[in-house]
Amino acid sequence: MIQHPGNVFVVSAPSGAGKSTLAQRLVASVPDLVFSISFTTRKPRPGEVDGRDYFFIDEARFDAMVAEGGFVEWVQVYGHRYGTGRDWLQQTLATGRDVLLDIETTGARNLREAIPDARMIFILPPSAASLEQRLRSRGKDSDEQIAIRLKHARHELEQYPAYDYLVLNDDLELSYRHFESIILAARARRERMTPVAEGVLQGF
Amino acid sequence: MIQHPGNVFVVSAPSGAGKSTLAQRLVASVPDLVFSISFTTRKPRPGEVDGRDYFFIDEARFDAMVAEGGFVEWVQVYGHRYGTGRDWLQQTLATGRDVLLDIETTGARNLREAIPDARMIFILPPSAASLEQRLRSRGKDSDEQIAIRLKHARHELEQYPAYDYLVLNDDLELSYRHFESIILAARARRERMTPVAEGVLQGF
């Protein structure tokens, strides 16, 4: 279990629901909120930068970190492993900053066990039809791949009951406001604001 | 206990902390959020309108409502009674709208007993000095009255541990964003969004 003054937020969504757009805007707009950078054994894709998009490490190093308890959670997806490093997370939270983790549903479930007070946010696509259209408009996938992605999206969607907050991504502005609100409201919680309240009280 | 699809929010603050400004802006900006209108036995002040600012009723009617269990909470302050009507609250919440109650700390504590899942918000003035300055700049009170108000403010402030959220009213824009976020985040909670998620899921 990790002790932390900062808040941990987890965001998951079916592929194509618009999660990355929302999450990137959030981290750019809200002060003292930082993205968690995962470790992975997969190779960098074109444009990906080590230490910004992921920490790219080899299988042996990943094995060693697992053995040392160096991950808060880790999962294997399509033959590659992804994990959230314990040291980085702990050090960042200790500074009072909040951390946003963009992880898929299995990793999120594992993270909840390590950090029970993590706030879990699930982004809902507005509909199956709109998700299919977004996938098609990217032009990356064949019909068959799109069918597989939609089936996988349904499986991901079925995990929503494990989340604390659901944000429907139909209207981008409104969705963003709800998403951001979850972070700001968490910062206004009494547990977090008690030192501020005590400071005000002492002046009276 | 009141069953309700809508959320109940309570806001309290020491006099002069800027609560009314924040609350009025909130109700004007956020759709489907309405102010609770209290019943009171005090006489209307100039400009106050029955059914908008309060329901102004006499002592006998107030007694009858107390006897019938017509109030979710009621309190006596400086010889006048104030209460939140059960029927109006129940009917409004049943439509799915959220209700904001602007009540002082004793009433808030009573309301929490009737509606345990009410979200309780306390507005903190930035400091004793700033509160004193705000009270002086209103030009309504003598030095003696200001001293009494500050003492009362301290007493009110000491009730903050009974609240779920604390909003420091130092920067109006930032304070407003935090205040509004508490309402929007409550609307994104899974319990409230489950019908939406189920609707999306059925399309897959």
C-alpha cells in the first residue's frame, strides 16, 4: 500500500472512445497533475520517446523489477508487458502532486488493490455506431480488425462497474468539464483541505 | 429518509465568506440545479419575495408543519424559525434535478441525519483579516457588531470537520471552479451514470 498526500486517478476506456484527447488536455490544463509513465517491454513505435511515452525496457529488466516488487501493477497484453513503477509513483505523490494513470481495465483492477483510494474514471463512447465510425475514420484497420476491436470494446465496457466515475464522451467540451471536475472536486475534499482550514481558523 | 435520483448539496459558510455570490452563480450556470427555498417565521425584509427568497409563514403554520413532520430539518436562530420543507424537496429530487441548500451549520447537521448522502460543502474565507475587511466595507455594522460577527464566524468555522468539501474563497474564479466541480463530479458518479452506461452497452 502506498501512502500519499497526492491523489491517484486512473482513466480507462475502450479504444477509440477519445480518452487520450481528454487525458492530454487535462494534464496540460490542470496544475500539479502529472501523467504516470509506464514501463513496457514492447519496442518504441515511430515518434515515441523513451521517458516521455514509456520507459522502454527489456524482458530481463522487467523480470527483475517484478521480482523486486518494483511494480504497483503490471499486465501482459498481446505478448508485451506493461507496468507502473512503484518508486516513481511514490516519489511523485510524496510531493503532493496528483498522478493520472492511463491504463486498461485489467491493470486498473490491480492498481485498485495496491491503492484502494485511487479514483477510477471510465470514458464511455457515446454509442457503438460512433465508436465504429471513429475507428473507420482513422483508416488504420480492416473490416475484420474493426469487428475485433468492437468486440474488445464491448468487453472493456462491461468492466465499467469497477469504476467510480463514468464520463460519456458525446460532447467534447461537456465531457472535458466533467472529467476535470473529478480531479478538482477530489482536491476540495475535507481530508485534503484540513491544513488550509486549520490555517484560516488560527487567524481568528 | 428521502429516496431520490437527484443529488442534495448543502453549502454553509461564515457570514461574509462570499457564499451567496458563489451559490447564485452556480445555480444560474449549472443546468438542473435548483435552490431550496426555506420556510421561515421571520418577516420579509425589503426586496424579499415570498416563494422566491423564502416561504414566509406564521408561527401557527410552522408549528403545524413541525407536528406533521413537514420539515426535513428546522432550526431556531435569533427568535425566528427556518425549515426545509419535505414535500418540495422530495418532489424536486424525484424529477432528477439536483438541489442546493444554503443553510447554516446547525441546520446542515440536522439535514445530514435526514439525508446521509447529502454532499456538504463549506466555504472558507481566506483569512480573518479579509473577512473583517469585507464586513467593514459593507458599512452595515458597528465595531462592536463586527467583533461579534467575527466571534460567530470562528464558531461557524470550527464546524468544518462535519463537511465533505472545503472551498477556500481566495480567488473568485478558482473558488467557483472548485465549487462547480463538486456538483459536476457528483453527476459523473457511477451510481448516477449506470443507466447511461447500460444504454451504451446495449448498442454493442
